[in-house]
Amino acid sequence: MRVIIAEDEVLLREGIARILGDEGYEVVALAGSHDDLIGKVAAHRPELVVTDIRMPPSFTDEGLAAARQIRRAHPGTRIVVLSQHVDTAGAADLLADGADGVGYLLKRRVMNLDEFLDSVRRVAAGGSAIDPEVISAMVRREVRDNRDSGGDTALASLTPRRVEVLELMAQGYSNARIARQLVVTEKAVARSIALIFQTLGLPPDPDEHRRVIAVIRYLNGRATSAG
């Protein structure tokens, strides 16, 4: 798979290139700014782009803007965005065009090679890899905002335990792993998930990936409509 890496920090950029190269990815170009990335994507047409969210010239959201531009100009290109901090608004912005073939990870995940490479593989295969901390922040923000504002009664009516289950479910955890995390039975987890789906108006689906995407899109839809 052909990959372009965009990161203004040379050591991190070279490090990611080495990591992916050792795993068999073909790193066809490196970029250090928004315009550099857009130009190299047009020239090389990679299957996967890994980009920092903040790059020159303003170091705000150039990488995010580039990611959305690339997805629209080159449908099918997989994108992994790296961020220094949790940015729920940025995550919602990235997911506005769909979550398939998208990753949003905190930079410190790169330090855990197995976790980082697993996330890249999932995105490269057309799945999604949203950082657990970002998902938790999105879930909690939406539940809190709706309780405070009297908005979406479905989200506001979730009990604290079901919010915990929703967070873990949106992170891609299986029922068995959620049960271990919360020290409850799998039957109790299944019952909670069924009630969450019922409350949010989401059809249950045995496919874990589709279940995660359904929750992410629901939360993203709430964030978009609220904004």
C-alpha cells in the first residue's frame, strides 16, 4: 500500500516512515505542510495518508482541512489523523464525511507500536480507528450537553452505567471485554446494549465494526446538528 506521511516534526515524520516501511508499506512521499501534502497526494495518488492535525503555516487545523480535502478530491483514500490533544470538534469534523477508512489518534499512540500498527491496518482495510480517549470525550460531552440544555432526551436519559457501556462499545470493545472492564456478566452487558440501541433508535447489529460506526455516526450527527 502506497503511503504519504505529513508531519512538520522531522524526527516524528521519519520515525513513522521507518515504522510503516518496516511493516511493508511503501512510503512514496513525506510532507511538512498543508500545500505540500495536497500537491504530493495529487502527484502520487497514495492509498493511505497519515497526517498531523496541525502544520504550517498557522499550526491550527491544516492537517484536518487537508484530510477532508483529500477525501473529497480522491474518494477511497484512507486517512489517519494524528493529534497532540483530545479535540472532539476536530474528530466530529473529520467524521462528518463518514467514518469508513478514517483514523483519529492521539500522537502518544504512536509510541505503542502494536496499537498504532493495528489502527493503521484497520484504516487501510477500510475500517475506522478512533482514539478511545476521543470517543469517551465525545460521548460524555454529548450526554452532558443534552442533559444541561434539555436537548436530546434520548442521550440525556441514559443512566451513568449505560454511558460507560456506550463509551466502551464505541471504542470497539466486544461484549466480553466490556463485561471484564465493568466486572459484570456478558448477559448484563448485552441487556444494557440492547436498551442503549433502543433508547438511541439504533438497530442492533452483530457486526462489531458496524456497531461502532453506528454509534460514532449518531454522536457525530448530534454534534453537527447541535452546532
